[in-house]
Amino acid sequence: MKKRRLLIILVCLLVLSAFAYGLGYVLWIRQGRNLSPELVPTAEYLSQNPTTLPNFIGWIDPPPGATLSPGQRPCVQILSKVLGGGIVTEDWVEHVESSTQFIINKRPIALGTWVYILRAGGKGGTGGELEFCVEPQVEAGLHLIEVQVSSVSGATYTYSWVFRMSSSPS
């Protein structure tokens, strides 16, 4: 009888632990989908006062402050000349791939959820731009996005902007 009671208690504890772990995982997954309260003042400020694009960014599409429809991706053009990419080599492209980071709502975005396209000079050519597009995977509302990239000399460049995600397709 004691063994059976102990077994029932252990099974209940195991089920409760699994539930708590699962709930924690779901909350962790969703945390980047919404703007946390401490980021709201920064996001609201950037929404009202977008900063000018820095010299390492050619353009952002849709522009900062825009409203995106579900499935729409924000894209940014990174200029290779600022990052030390006079001649675009495989090593340079690998460096940019490994040093570029997108962060939405203070949560890093995994490499698999963003893509890039090399334009202009292409590998072995001079100049060239990299276009990065991010799959935001966020809920409707205001969101803070940041791109960080390092030059070959080690200088880090960062730019932050906001976008709104619509709840319905346009």
C-alpha cells in the first residue's frame, strides 16, 4: 500500500513538473512575440522620432515606423564598403553572415529565420550590397527591431527602428 501511494505521488509530481516545464517553454517562446513593458518607451520614442539611417545601411523596406501585414518581412540593405568589403570574397561573405545579428523585442532571431541576398559586384567583384530580410514571427502591435553587424576590422554597427504588425492581411 505504501509503495502504491508513493508511486502515485511520484507520478503526480512528474506530471506537474512536465506541465510546469511546458508552460515555461511556451511563455519563453512567446516572450519575443510581444513588446515587453520596459521596451515600450523606447519603441514609442522611435515611432515618433525615427532616426536617420546610418552610413552602413542603404535602405530599409518597409521604412521604419511602417505597418506590416502578416507574412510581410522587413528588409535592410547593408553596404559592403562600410564593412571593409572592397572586394567581395567568400571569406568576407562568411564574416558578414557570422557577425550579423537581428534582434526583435530584445530577442535574437535565429539565422534560419532571416535570409540575405548579395547584389551588385557579387563574389569576386568590387562593392556590393547585402540585403537581409527577417521573418518577424510576432503578434499584432508595436515591435522594436535592431540589426548589428561587424566590419572586418572589428567595428560594430547597430541600428534600431520600430514597426507595427497588423492583425490582418492588407
